[in-house]
Amino acid sequence: MRRPTEFLPRRVSRRLGPLFAMPVMQARAANPAVVLIAALSTQPGTRWLNGWRLARAAAAVRPFVQGFQLNMTRRSTRAAVAFLRAIPAFRG
């Protein structure tokens, strides 16, 4: 199975890295033992996301966080299940 990071365009990781790097450094400076959780949503704004898009977003922020919170609706159950099935690819 291919890792979700293999499907992540470089331009996305270049944008997300700096976005997350500064708050992470600030949080760790304030408390080195802080646990950081990223919230993922199956419907950010007016768009619906599929499981692979959620997995790509999670892969982009994974170096900065220790876990994820998944926000979903009944209508987005398929996308959430597809994302949850992709989680084993994050090991490593």
C-alpha cells in the first residue's frame, strides 16, 4: 500500500509546513510536553472532501501533531471511513 504522503503535491506541503511550524514552535516553547491535535473535517466550508483528500491533509500535518480529531456528518460517513482505513499508512 502506498503512503498518503506519496500523493501529496509538494506545493501543498510547502504551504502547510510554514503554517504549522510557527504555532508548534510557540506551543513547545511554552510547554515542551504539550500534545498537539489537528482537527480534520469532512466538510470544510462549503466543500465535501473524500477520504484521500483527508488522508493527504493529515499526512501534511502529521510531522507537527500527535493525533487527529475527525469532524463529520452522517452524509460524510463514507469519506470518514475511507480516511480511517488509510491511517495504518501513517505508521513509520
